[in-house]
Amino acid sequence: MRIIPSEISSSTRSQAERSVFAALKAIPDDQSVALHTVHLPRHEKKRVGEIDFVLVMPHMLLFIEVKGGRVRESDGQWYYGPQGREDGPKESPFVQASGGMHEFERKLGSLVGDLRNHGVPGGYLVITPDIDLVRTTEFEPEQYLGCTAYDGGRGLAAGIERATRFWLRRNRWARTPVPAALRRRMVEAVRPDFDRVPNLRSRLTHLDATFERLTNEQLERLDELDANPRLIWTGGAGTGKTFLAAEAARRKSARGTVLFTCESETLARHVGLVLAEEPVTVLPFNRLDEVRGKRFDHLIVDEAQDLMTFGNLDTLDGLVTNGLLAGRWAFMLDQNNQVLTPEAYDPDAWEYLLSLGFVFGPLGRNCRNTAQIVNQVRSYTGADLGVASAGEGEPVRFVDVDDERSEADALDSFLHRLFEEGVSPRDVTILSARGDWETGSARLSRHAPRIERFADVVGTRRTKQRVTWSSIADFKGHENHVVCLVDLEPSHLGSRLDAVYVAWTRARAQLWIACRPGARQALKELGTAVLMREGRLV
């Protein structure tokens, strides 16, 4: 099903809405259009009204109200959110959906003509993806889709069909199907009021790929959690391993204590913010001493290739109930050449871990990078990033520079072009191959006073619209729309592909690379070596 906007805004924090968004997008329906976050600035009863989803379908308009997490009803009053931090008392979700439906129909009728005169029927559907509500007299079964029937999104199409049949019986005056021309007019009439997603203007707009979108493949992997107590998920950069790890930790927290760990401190801080409202302990590996002597019911390890030694496995063994041999755990691992410190990886430790758990992978869909970035990384490193699902984008840009000063000037010129096209500064990250701000070229940029160190802001709810700067190591496991790689010397390449792999795969939509003298030739030699290794060049 087509959704407008085509990608969900990063400002949408509701995981329930994100789930419904992805499930709608997966429905094989080329006739209907789903409008997300429809803004009703002139709601008769509220200062601002909002509808989660409006489905413009051949047979009707269907309004969807999504309520994630905990929902409680007491004495006719409704409360939403976790215990102790409830939001309420408020209207029931059915009253909200009905009110939004009537206000939307009134407003749309003023733009395209009275909908009843056009024979356009309407109805609503309330979805609670996380819970099942007890049946009350306030709603009919066809007006509601609970956790069991929703089934992680797989039951959404059936729920929509059931609601459609129900409402068509209630709207006997309907004349369906609604003409395609009228449906187009309805979509075009309201688009200015709801298309509020921060976007990357011009060429970058359609490249705002949703890294956190649950693909069908990822949903299947999460289903493995219940069937296999010990899981090893493998996949290249951009295939969603960190998201899977965080979601696995969230789900497991309902069944016992959970420890989430990884080697990177910045990644742990980021995941800690994502899971801030969940009863999950998130610690980087170097701080596990803080929980020494405690055993957790579930262990989740992200970027596990960075911890693949017997010594590290022994540490983890002591933190999970029944140890690694018989405990419950999930390891996320990238077998591509991603490790920044290869000497820390012990293949014998990997073979031992393989003997303990069920392995699935590699994950086949890249949810982060455009086809151009996936192909560029594969060409120079031979790494398997999966099939690019983020679509086509801008070519990777290589710029030859002579020294720090010319590199800073080239960087400023590129940033100026991005900002002119409407790209937000916070959508840009500068990665330094040298990893030292004081000796890197970014300090000479005209924007230097307004550039934030990524390590200082990750894991915080930063509100400043500023470019970030980071070393490659600190940015591992993270991503941004635009990545600019600077301070790249031939010495950073040599026979090493790991830094190139990590740095280049951080970009979701646009990758810009400044090459110091000799760096372009070194990259060419890397690409030639890949071709020879794959037998494509003799």
C-alpha cells in the first residue's frame, strides 16, 4: 500500500505507530493510499486534532487510531501509558477515532464537495498492537484490532477487510467503488495539512530510508526468540542487527531480567536511550564489573564480533543464568571485515559459540544504505551488505584534496550545497579517519564552532540542529543521512578494509569522501584486489 509520506518521521516515537506504518506498507494493494499523521488544525472540540492514519480506499475512507503500550479504563475514563506515568483521564480511543473521522469528513467535504453526496462512506478502526482490550458495549468487534488479531502486523490486512465490510453495511447509501479521480482529489486536497515530516529536500527527500522499519525478514527473526533459547543472528552493516537486538531485549524484559551489552560505549548509550522506559540493563562491555556477581535471565550481545575471545565469552558466561551452555541469549554478529581491532577476534571462540546456539543468517535485506552505497562498499571491500532496500540515491562523491586547508574548504562547499537544499545540519556527520579533532581538517571549517562531538551528545535528547563529528570507532553501530569522511590518508588503508567498511556503511543517503594525495590510488588498489579475489580480473 502506498503511504504518504513514504517514510516515517524520526520524530514519531510511538513504536506502535511505526509497526502499523510498516504493516500498511507491506500490504499488496496498489489502489489504496494511507495518509499518516493527518493534522486537523481546526478541530471543533480541540485546539489541534490529529488522526494516526487515514486510508483512502476504493470502497471507503477508513480512519485508524493506534494506541501502543498500556491502556486502562476505569469508571468510563481512559488512561494511557505505563503505571505511574499515565496520561489521562482522556476520551476512549473509539471516541477519538469517531471524532477525528467526522471532523476530517467535514473538512474534506468543504474542499471536494459533500462526501455523502459523492457516495463516499467512512468508518474507523482502533488498533492496540501491544494488548487486547476487554470487550465492552462501546465498540463492536469489527471496529477493533487487538494484539492477538494484529499479530505483529500480519493480521492488519484481514482486520481492515473486516472493518470495511462492517462499515459498508452501516453506510447503505454508499456508491462504491469510489472513482479513482475523486480519490486522487481527496489525497491532493489534504496533503498540505499533514505532510509534516522533516525531509531531505530535493534529491535526498525520497532517500530517508527507515532503518527501524521491521521488514518481513526481521519479523521472522523475532519470532525465533520464542522457539530458540540461544540465537546467533548474522548480517552485514545496515541489515538491522542493532534494532533487532534492542527489540529482542524489550520483548525479553516481559519474561525476566535482561542484560544488553556491546563493545562500543557510544552504541550502549544510544541503545540505553532507546530502551529508557524498559526494565533492561544496558552496559558497554568495559563496565560489566558493575553487575559482577549478578545473573540475568536473558543476555543480548550486539556487535559480538568485537568481543569474540574466550576471555570475553567467560565474562558473559558468568552473567547469564545457566551460563552460555544452557542459558537464554542472542548474539548479533557481522562476519564481514568490520572489526577495527582484528587481533581481538578469535576464530576458535567463534566456532565454540556456534556449537552452542542456533544460527540464522546472513540477514539478506539492507535497510539502511542506498544501492549506490551498497555497491560502492562491495566493490572496494567485497563485503556482503545484503540487497539494498533503501532505493536509488546519489552517487558516492570522491573529492581529491591536497592538505587540511583545501579539505576544509571542499567540506564547507559541500555543506553549503546541502544546507541550500534544505538538509538539516543534524542530518550530517563528519567522520575522521584520523579520529583526532585537534589535528583533523574539520577544525578549520567555517562551521567548526557549531560542530558537536558525537561522543558528547549520543544517548542524550539533543535539540540543537548541529553537524556532528566523530571518529570511525565511536560511530560504529550508528548512522546518519549524510556522512562526510575526512582525514583519509593512504596509511589508513594499506591492506586494511575494516575502517573503510565501517565508515562508508554509516551513510544512509549520501556519502562524501575527501581523499588526500595517494588515497585515491590506494582505494583503486583495494578495488582491484577484490576483483582478483572474486575471479573477475585476471
